[in-house]
Amino acid sequence: MIHYEKYTLDNGLTVLIEQDKTTTMAAVNVLYKVGSKNEDPDKTGFAHLFEHLMFGGSDNAPDFDTPLQMAGGENNAFTNNDYTNFYDVVPVQNIETALWLEADRMAHLTLNQEALDVQKKVVVEEFKEVCLNKPYGDTWHHLSALTYQKHHYQWPTIGKEISHIEKAHLGDVADFFQRYYHPQNAILSISSPLSSYEILTIVKKYFEEIPSHSTNYLQSPAEPEQRESRSLTVTGEIPIPMFVLAYHMPGRTHEEYYACDLISDILANGRSARLYNRLVKEIKCVSEIDCYLTGSMDNGLIIIEGKPAENVSIEECIQHVWHEIQLLQTELVDERELQKVKNKAVSSIAMSDLNVLNKAMSMAYFENLGQIEIMNEQEEYYESVTPQDIQAAAKKYLRLENMSQLNYLPAINPS
Amino acid sequence: MQQLRIAPNINPLNHIILPHVEQVVSNSGVPIYRIIKDDCEVVKCELVFLAGRPYESVALAATTTAFMLREGSKKLNSEEIAEQLDFYGATLNIKASLDTITVQVVCLKKYMTAIMDIIRQILLEPVFPESELQLMKDRRVQRLKIELAKNEVVSYRILTESIYGDRHPYGYNSSELLYQAITRQDIIDHYERFIHRNNCFIFLAGDVRGESIISSIETLLDELPTKEKISLDRRKLLIDSKLERAIKTTGNPLQASIRIGRKTFNRTHEDYYPFVFLSTVLGGYFSSRLTTNIREEKGLTYGIYSMLDTLLYDGSFMIATDVATDKVGETLSEIYKEMEILQNDLVPDEEMDLVRNYLAGNYINFFDGPFNSIKAIKSLVLSQIPLSDLKSLVDISQSINAHQVLDIAQKYLNRNDFWEVIVGASAQDRNID
């Protein structure tokens, strides 16, 4: 349970404050409502590149990191399809430094050609390190393009291709800042031992006068319903084959999200999960198997991915996966198994609420979904899922026509 | 926006609140360290056995024993153990680090006694079924194939093997052959020699005062066998390796993985704290010299860092980065240049302050909350550093001066003492002199 208070400043900035008297640290989180789904299809990877530029200094703090480290703090950021998130963790006596730094870069970030050129190179190396130079590192390049035909989820956050990053112009960067980085499009959340009154006083001091801009955001088109199964086989320098099955499902705020999440837990969360028990331990057809949701705001995916055991074909593994899916569709899950996955969901929420940074991020995340009140109702949503809900969701989404299959095969047969 | 023009004052960080650690001894003589937080729904319990690689008779005995413990006991088979733990929403990790086997559980307080009963069966009555062992081997070998396709994994393996030697407990690498060679009897032997009461420490965090929790732990400890503690054969820890440059060319030449490193020392060494300071200046935080030069000024890499890795009986120091293959030569010469500067010039006062504060912030964070604190406490206890030294350790790290940093740099950052490993670059494109 996170006890928060919510305020909106006159410039439109949403502020969420939680007081935790047992900690000596403060977490400051700033979420900007812009992700790779807001990018132009010819300029992908831009939201993430921009995240890097946010560390290049601002008018009154020419270097972002030094004052924060001097204050005993650490910071980082990440970008995904839906949003860009910056965070600072600092001993509470220096929380003001973190808030000042975040306000100053929201107000007037320094943008120059030199910084852009360096960060373009850094991101190109990141692209190579994370996507090109690792086995299966380009999974999401292939899978996003296979599963989404209209929606901007069709490219991964890092960008569709390196050339998009290399041709980013300073003019584009300035426009992007103007368009997306202002109070109206941001959520500031803070978890610390200080009272909301103390926090709000500092927040107002630094953020109140930052102007908001227009709200003319680039929106992604919706993804039309998939009507027949798709598949793609990639051959490459990989040690062993891999398969990925992806099924469309509704976005994060849809009521069926919880049933889908519990389906993924029944199939693959923990060593007692069905796919692990049947495919890894009994039949021994796969060496690894997993199932999870992408959990995106718009239409998301249920993913099942596995690596066949030695000398087993992908087709054989998938037969066994289908058998497990059919069981979910034809037989109601028994009470103990359903209670087991609910218990796991509830305890993982309790564990994540122990840390100031998790709590600050959680508040911003649920506020960005437009429903912060459901943050503290998660347990109830999970508890209310019935065996019938599980069966209905399995029938509705885990269908062949709604599936995309990606196969990875080694280029050279090791035998 | 007048307010933004003036940077807020930075307050001193000299007030580090140390955790209150209760140190007790169980009825059966096992040391228990606990940090209590009332009204905390979640509890953590960790049993640590000194049973890692230095104690092995057969390579990989520690990691396979750790993995196999949960794969079946006299009363519960592997599936039943998994189902019960999952039903209680507990996270049980049993793993071998280089020095230890640890059994760690995090769960809701209300289920702790039930979980301790399962752990009791896992630890007291494991059966190590042959079929589970074969399955584990097959899966480990498959996973190893994937790991060996990553430059960063291969370069790390070559570096540590070079530093310690390929027969040293900290130096040898897992391989398909080693996995295939290990037998059920090897695992039973390792278990019987090291999983006992006289070789065990317990660390608890959260609201762990309840009588039922304490008595479930006491029950488990009472039943753990008492055995003679086996003393370590220190000859195994001697190092016999000659310095050279290891270069391995792999199939994917997009990026090369650079690892350079040397042997150092364990945590009780007098140079430990000044070295941590030095490593932070060089590559231990975002404003470090290496990150500033190689990432933020030249854009050669997504990341570069240095790290002091201390183990119970030894340690190593490493600098790691991945760069475009044609930038290997330039990157290496910049790394060595930064090392040399630290050997020649005193770190300026402002930078000393920055690192001091950064490290003080780290300490405050280490000791924030029971779950962070217990991790820090565990590392001190295992290194046999008395907890009464806690306060002075924080003070020592804050009082290090630029001359000490220079001395340590001169002592440890000589290029000729470093192994250099490059994986992924071919002979022509790496541009090395």
C-alpha cells in the first residue's frame, strides 16, 4: 500500500508525494509521457536518443551528474514504447539538489551539435552491444515488425535501424524538446521521509514557473485485429534454436489484463508452472521456457518463448505448448493452482513496495496510465479473477489466428 | 525563473546512521545476525555455508550441489517442493557464489514458519535424484552454449582464468566436460562435508521477532548435523600464471570486448579502502575519468567501468568495455593514459570531495532499510571483520587523501602488471600497435 498525495501545479505538472518515515533516502522520479510510439516512422529511436541528451547539462547546471554525485546521489533513466523515465536517489538532506536539477533541465536543457554527435555515437555502440552483437539480440526488431503492422510498437525503443540514429539533426532535437518536455506532459513523483508540505514547498519553488507548451503530440495509429497467423524464420550466428509465440491482448488498463497476467503465471512463473513442469521436466523437449506480457499501454502481447533441448525440433516443442494452451481453454484451472498464482502476485507487490525508488516509479507509472487509484487496488483485481475468467481469456487470445511465430535457427548446423 | 539560477546548498553527509544489528547465538551454537523492522510484511532469511569453490574436491561441486538441493527430499519430490514454495509466494534462491552456498528466502511474514519447514526438508533430507542431475547437466550445457556466444562472457572468462590460473578455484571455468564429469556421489560428498551446523551463519531481516519464526529456525538448526569443520587446503590458492596478452577472434566482428585486469587482494587487506576510492575515481561512477573520457567525450562506447572484486581469499581488479573493433587500439591507449595520469598527478581537491560524497551517499544507501543493511553486514561477517569496526570503516573511507590515492595508483596501476584480453576483433581491424 502506497499512501500518496496528488497535486497539480498551475502549469499542469502532476506531483505525487509519498512519505516513508523509516528511510533516510529520497527518490525523485520524473516521467515524460513520450516513448517510441510517438516517433515518426522515418526517425525511430529518437525518444531514447533524447533521453541520453537529457544528461548533457542545462542553463544553470552545465553538468547534470556532478552536483547530484556531490550531493551523495545516483541517477539513471530508461525509455520504453510508452514513456521516458528519469530518476534520482539521494540522501534526503540533499533532496533539494535533485529537484533543482530536474527542474532546470525541464526548463532549459542545453542542446548543442557536439553533445548530439557524441551521444549519437554512444547510442550506436549501445545498439551494437545490446542488439547486434548478442545471440538473439535482435529478437524485438523482428518480433515488433511481425506483430504490429500499423501501431508504432512495430519498432523497438532503440530504433528500427542504426541509420535513423545517425541522421538525427539538432533541429529535430530542439523540436522534440519543445513538444514533449514540459510540465503539462510530465509526472513528478517523490518518495522520502519528508512530509508532503515540505516536499511541495520545494517543488513549487523550482517547478512552478516553468511554462508548458502546446500539446500537439504525434499519436500512433491503432493496431487492427489480426485475422490470420503469421510466421518468420531468421537464420543467424546463434548457438541453439529459439522460438517465440506472440498473441495480441488488450492494453494495461483493460479489465482482462489481470486474467492474462495470471495465465502467464500459470504457464511459466516459478518452477511449479505448467510449461516448466511439462516441457522442461517431464517431456524434456525444451531447455528454457518462459511466458510473460509486454504490459504496454495500448494493445499488448502475451509472449511464450523457448529453446528446444538438443536434437528436438521447434515444431515438436510447439505441439506441446499448444497442448498446454488447449488445456487452459477446455478445463477450468483448479482453486489451489489459481490461489497459488494470486499469492505470488500479491507477495511480489508487497516486496516491491519496500524501496523508495520502486514506490516513486510505481506512482508515476500508474498516474501515466491515467488511473493512479488502481495502484493500491492491484491485489483486489488479482484476487477477483475466477477460473472462468482464465478460461475465457485463454480462448479469446491464445488462438492460432491471433498468433505470430518467430523462429531462430543457427546458420551453420553444429552437427 | 529566478529560483533556478541559484543552486541549492549541498548538505554534508557525515551523519551516517548505522543499522542496529542484533547478534545472537542459537541454542545449537550457530551465529545469527538480525536487523529488525517492525510492521514489515516481508521477511528475509539467509543461511550461508562456507562451501564454495575453495572447498571443492571436484570442480563445479559447489554450484551443482546448490542447484540440486531443491530437486527432491525424502518426503517431497522436486515438483512438490516447487509447488509449495510457489503457493506461499516465496522466493527461494539456493546458489553458490565463489566462496559460499547460500539458501535465501524472501516471503510474507505470515508464511515464514511454513517455508522454514520446507527449507528444513531441503537441507536435511535431500536425495539428489540421478534423473534430476542428468536434466540439470543437459540444461546447463545448453545455457553455456548461449553464454559462450557472448563476447563479454568469453572475455571475462579468459581474464579471470589468466589472472588466477586455470586450476585455481577462482580461475577455472565451467565447461561441458566438467559438467559431464560430475557425479551424484561428488555432490553427496560436498553436501556431507559442508552443509552442517558448524559451518553455517544466519542473516535475518524484517519483522522476525515472532516466537514461531524463531522456533522454526531453532528447530532447523537443532537438526542440522554437527561436524568437524574442514580446514582449507591453502596450496590450492597459490597462483602460478604468466602475464601475456590474450586475443581471441570470434565470428561477430561488430564490436570487441576489452577486459584488462590484475590480481589484487581480499577485503581485509590494508589497501582495500584506498583502492576502492581509486577505482571509483578511475571508473566507478558516472563522472569517473574513464566514462568522461571514453564515453562522454569520445563516444567510443556505451559503457566503461572499473571494478575491484574481493573474494574471501583473494581478489582482482578489472576494467571492462565494449567498443567498435577499429577503436580497440585507441581505447586501450586512452585507458592506459588515464591509469598513468593517476600515477603521476594528485587527484584535485574538488574531485576528491566529489568521490568522497559519492561514496558517503553509497554508504547511506547500503544502510537504508533492513534488507540493504543485512547484505552489507553479511559481507563484513564473512570477511571476519568485527561489526564494531563498522563506524571506523565509514570514517576511513571518508578520510582518504589524494596522496594515498597516488600511492595506491603507483603500487597497483602499472601497465605491465595487467592482463589484456580482447575478444571479437580480428588481427587487421583492431589497430593495436
